[in-house]
Amino acid sequence: MVKVSREFKARLKLADQPAYKIANQAGVNPTTLSKLVNGIEPVRPNDERIRRVAQVLDLRPEEAFTEVTREQDPALMEARQG
């Protein structure tokens, strides 16, 4: 499973512009970006939307993504236990 990286989230949060403006600059719907960052919408490997936002944030594409195993994802662990 792929998610956005901590570095991506940190850069987005600490940027000098609101996330919706960064999303618009990247050509990504701000609501979609929020869903991707918060794990509501799944992130595909090398997701073009994340890559475009990463470019606005001056992140290399490989810095924008992280691979997460089922054991590392609390939501997946809860689903398994429930």
C-alpha cells in the first residue's frame, strides 16, 4: 500500500500558502488532495496528482510517497481485529 510521505505532509502544512492554493497551482482539486493526504482516497503508486503537488512543494517524486505495510497501518490493524 502506498501513502503520501511524512515529508510531503510536513511541507504541505508548513508551506507559505494554504493547501488549497497549492492544490490549485498543481491542477489538483483541493478536496481530492485532502482526501489523498488523509487516507480517505487511496494513493496509487506514482500518483500523478501527488507528483504535481510535490513539484509545487519542491519535493522530488520519490520523497512524496511511502510504502506502508498492513502491520504499519493502524486502520488496517483495527479492521483485521474487528
